[in-house]
Amino acid sequence: MIRPIRQDQDYHRFADGRALLGMENAADVLSNIPFIVVGAMGLVFMALLAAMALWIVLRGVQNREAI
């Protein structure tokens, strides 16, 4: 069995310890906002892509029924 790897306790000391509006490590937390925005944009893009694919499939089915 492998022994656990010890982690230095300074690991949990983040780069910015300042608080903003009661949020500790505010700069560290707020710096994740761009990742949230890009992730949301990706979800919207994938939803639109799926909707377009469904529309194309349904349109193809309707065209086959008309023939």
C-alpha cells in the first residue's frame, strides 16, 4: 500500500487574502468569472448546435414525406 503524500499547509494560503463584501479571497474567487462566462457561452453554443441538427433532421423527414 502506498502512503499518503503529505501536503504543505501553506498550499491553502491563497495569493490574495483580502475580503470584498464579506467574500474572503475575493480576487481569487472573482478571477473565475471569465471561466464561468466562457463555459456558459459553450453551453449556449452546444444547445444551438443541437437545435439546428434537430431542425435539419425534422426538415429532412418532412421532405421525404412530401415525395
